[in-house]
Amino acid sequence: MLYNSVDMIVDSREKTIALGEKLGRLLDIGSTVVLKGELASGKTTFAKGIGKALNIPQVINSPTFTILKIYHGDKTLYHIDAYRIENNSYDLGFDEYDDGIKVIEWPEYYMSYLPKEYVEVIFEYIDEQRRDISFIAHGDRYNSIVEEMKC
Ligand SMILES: Nc1ncnc2c1ncn2[C@@H]1O[C@H](COP(=O)(O)OP(=O)(O)O)[C@@H](O)[C@H]1O
Ligand SMILES: [Mg+2]
């Protein structure tokens, strides 16, 4: 199967938040978003935008020390940071979170246990203000969502 994808340069923190908000409006309950990229590449900033789209009143910040944070808005947001998980044997129990939207900050080197279908967002640091952000659909249901991100 061919996966739909799109790649763009985003030149401010605010625009990354707006992009997250745009994706957030397209997500249904049960959706999974996987955010990849080095530290400070913009993953949590983007997650703030998803929170905005879901009308979550709290500030979304890095869940680095807790692995999982749950926020209640128009839909429930499960914000997961797998960065500190030290080995592949940790079962995050993703199936338990199907009543909301899962946003997973995921280290590139750690590939096991991801849900089968998800939209992948890759963040690359260009310079202080600019990031290269690409969206890749994994699974049919995400092809149209990635298509929408093109315009
Ligand atoms: N275009 C941009 N997109 C996202 N963040 C940006 C951008 N330009 C500057 N920044 C800054 O980079 C940092 C990104 O941090 P964060 O989103 O926590 O990254 P991560 O979760 O990937 O570690 C923030 O301090 C943010 O203000
Ligand atoms: Mg982060």
C-alpha cells in the first residue's frame, strides 16, 4: 500500500501550534498520532495545538516524567511520552485508550508496540525558528487526513 505523505517548513512556534490544531480538528476518537524527532524539535509544541482543537483547558506540556497524561476536552486526549522507557518490554496498553485520541511522543529508535495504524509526524530541527515537519499516513483511515494537511 502507498502511504500518503506531505512535507513542509514551519518557521515559528505559533505556526507549529496552528498546524497541530489543524490536525486535531481532523481526528476522530480512536485515532493515534505518533510524533518523532529529537528533543526540542517541536513535538510537545505541536501537541499543544491538538489540545487547542479539542478545547482542552489545561496547558499541555511535556509528560517526560510521567509517561502518560490524560486531558479531558471535547474528546479525551492521552498524551504519552515514551522517551524515558528504558527497554522494549514495557507494555503501554494502548488498547485501553480507544475512547479518546492518543498522541505519542516517540523516540525514533524504539519501534515496537506502536498501534498498527497511525499518522506519523516527523519533526526536524533546521534552525532556531524553523522546523521541517512531515506527515505520513500508516493505514487507510489516515490517507484522507494527510491529504487535508496538504492545503
Ligand atoms: N517552528 C517551531 N516549531 C516548534 N517549536 C519551535 C519552533 N521554533 C522555535 N521553537 C521552540 O522549540 C522548542 C520546542 O520544544 P518542544 O515542543 O518541547 O520539543 P520536543 O517535545 O520535541 O522536545 C520550544 O521551546 C519552542 O518554543
Ligand atoms: Mg516533548
